[in-house]
Amino acid sequence: MICAFTALCLLLSYRFVIRYVFFLSLREKKSLRIGIFGAGDSGVSSFNLLGKDKFYPADVLFFFDDNPRKIGKRINRIPVIDAESLPEYIKNYQLDQLIISPEAVSVERKEELLKVVNDAGIQLKVLSRRDEWFVEDRTARGLHNMEIADLLGRQTIEINNEKVNSLISGKVILVTGAAGSIGSELCRQILKEGPAQLILLDQAESALYELDIDLKKQCVHVPVVPVLCDISNEKRLKVIFGKYKIDHIFHAAAYKHVPMQEEHPYEAFKCNIYGTYLLANLAMIHSVRKFIMISTDKAVNPTNIMGATKRTAEMYIQSCADSPLRNNDIQFITTRFGNVLGSNGSVIPLFKRQIETGGPVTVTHPEVIRYFMTISEACSLVLEAATMGKGGEIFVFDMGQPVKIVDLAKKMIRLSGAEPNKDIQIEYSGLRPGEKLYEELLAGEEISQKTYHPKIMVAKIRSVEHQYVMNHFVSLFSYMQDNDERKMVKQLKILVPEFRSMHSRFCELDEQEDLLGSGVAMGSVAIGN
């Protein structure tokens, strides 16, 4: 007993000494001189957060606000100052940081504040969502540098966590393209819901290895199984489906870089069409319950190989409702959305690299616009759509207002502390092969129907018979075996008649079709006479 008591005392004393020395070292650090923009609830939240964070030495000197009713008052003995005086106070009181809450400040005001702090040479920090404040219930971690997502006015997405948990908990989940931007975030969100097993399938060895390590740190209670495999490898897929009793598949694997797929169409056909075909067939044979495919707005009225192959994949998934391989009530669900901020191959990482090297930042065309949402909210909506899908639906996400890419470039330049076309130039490089000025979430003849979630709609799209698609696939796969690009693309244009190439070497196929069509029309007139 004496030994145990002595050991306990020594252990407690050791912990106390280490803690004391640690906090003593923190006290020696110079406190940051902080201004908080917003004297409302968000400002008080920021103040409380800083008071709880022992690892972030901060001294709040002022609140700043635009509301005349609040100016001159005090919050916790700290004065509220007119925001118009912000530049003067930054200079006179040598403030180090200004903190804002993104939800309480408009996008326009954020950009104005960003210019003020950039001119003053101080940092602008953003208050994170309340549920992200604490790590291990010990210390606040609620501030981050302003990011491009903060300047796009995206609202927090709310999902039905009970339904998502019911879908995932205790189930064996397969995610294809798991190491990609969408796939990896899907895996992280799925893991939180306690699946029986999470299978990560990807052909990118290094990225898959890193994801496996990361997820196993996140949750030690759920078996995470990395599987290195190409989705076009039928033999390997058969082994995987035979080994694991899969309940749900989230199919995120795809080639998506538009100019690259214009240059190498065979790879887009092999992955986006043939890979989806194999996965869907094996899902039916092995009685998978749900198959959720991640599609893209580029599948709508496609002008490039990438979009047309994804539209073809959508058509096949829809047609599986009457496939002879189907032996259970498997539900095939498609989700369609636009660009995600910061995803692999997107414009944002490119702009970051260009800004870091001093520019120029290259934009293809001054009028190019795109829809954007964050990776996290896109994946949350995929999970929500998966719970509401009964089979055969194409769910379309409300992407908000489209953004001009040149405006995005300007915002990112300002985030870096520079001024567009003064410190860093913006240059226009011309539209790339397959690229169009704007994307659409619905085709002209398509309409959408509301669901109970305000951000998710169901697209009403013409039905496609399974045999019709398979008849085209026979020819398509034959041309793939011969690696005949022209015939492959020509067959794709027959299967997806709205597919019209743009700024591409395959535009001539459309011209030939137009000439053929006009010739047939003229012949019909002649016969009629």
C-alpha cells in the first residue's frame, strides 16, 4: 500500500510540475493584440473562445461594429468602436489580428475587411463553427485563416444525422475512388457513423496508403480495409466482391480532368463507362442493397469526353432497374453536382501555386462561370440523398449562385495579401478542349422536383431501357478493344445525342453528322416532290 501511495504521489507531482512549467512558458509569450469585428453574439462567442484557449495567448482590446446603437458600449469592459475607425485603431494600438465570424458578416463586408487588414499588414482570422471549437474536450481550436470558401457565402448544410446513421451503422461500406477528394471526405464522414467495415478501393497507391493511416487514427473501432485495385479490372473486382459481403457502394471513382480526357479518351471510356458497368453488374449479382454513383454537372448537355462518359454511366445505372442480372431490390441512386472547392485537379490549387510564385494567374476566359460547393457539404448531401433514394433517381444539389472564375482568381489574390493586376497579373489563356463557358445542372428538357431537403432535388429525366444501352455497349466495347478512338467517340455521340464537342479535335464528327442530317433532309424533300 505504501509503495502504491508513493507511486501515485510521484505521478501526480510529475504531472503538476510539467503542467506548471508548460504554462509558465506560455505566459512568457507575448500576447497577441486582438480586435473582434462584431459586437453581437458572434463577437461574444469569439471572446469566450479566446478566453478558454490556454494555447493561444490573446489580449482582446476592442470590439468593432457597423451598428450605431452598439458603438460606445462595453462588452466585458471592452469598448465597442465604430468600424469606420478600424484602420486608425490598427495603426495606433498595433493590433496583430482581426477576428470575424463568417456567418455574421456578408461576403461584401468580408472583402472590405480583408482589404483593410491587407493594407495594414495584419492577419484576418475567422471563427469556425461552434461544433469545431474543441479537441478532446480540453482546448479551443476555433480560429482559422480566411479561406476562399469564406468569401463565397456558402451556408452551413444541415442533414438528418439519424437517417444517415441508420443507413451506415453496422453496414459494410465500399467506397471506390476512396483516395480522391470526394472519396476521402466521404470515408471520413462514413466512419463517424460506425459502419461494420469500411473498404477503401483506389488505384492510387500512395494516396490510398496515406488515407488508410489517417482513417485508422481517426477511428480504431471500425475495421478499415484498403484495397489497391483498378475498377476496370474485372477479375480483381470479382475477388473483392466474393470476399466481402458489401451492403452499400459509394462509387466516386472517375477520371474528371476535361482536357486530359479529350487527349486520352480511351482512359475515360475504360474508367467512367466500363468501370461503372462492371461495378453495377457485380453489385446486382452479389445482392448489394444500395449503389450510389457520384456524377457531375458536366454530364448535362456534354461538350467533352469526360461529361459524355459520365452521362453514359448515369444512363447505365438508371437502366439497371430492368437488368436480367438484378436478383434483389438493389437501389441505384445517382447524385449530380458541380465543382468542389479545392478538389484534386480543380482550379483553386492551380491558382494557389500561381499566386505563390508571383503569378500570372491564368483564367481561360473572362466570362467563364462555375458552380462551387465545399467538399464537406457535397459529401454530406451525398449521404443525405442516399437515405432518401428508393432507386432510379438522379439527385441534383442546389449549388447556390454560379461564380465567375476571374472573380474567384481576384478573391484568392486578395487573400494572399496582394492586389489583382497590380501585384499579381491575371492573364486569359483561351478556352481549353471540351470546355464551355457555363455548366448546367439540368438539361433543357429536364425538370426537377423538390424533396424534404431544401438543397436536394430530383431530376426528372427520360427513362432508358437496359437493352437499348447494352446494344450500344456491344459496339462501344468492341471499338475499345480495337482502341479506335474515332469510332468510340462517334458511338458515344449516337448513345448521347446531346453530346456536341467544343474546342476539340472531335468537333469534325459533329460536322459530319450535321452534313449527313442535312443531306437526308434534302433527299426527303426531293422524294416528296
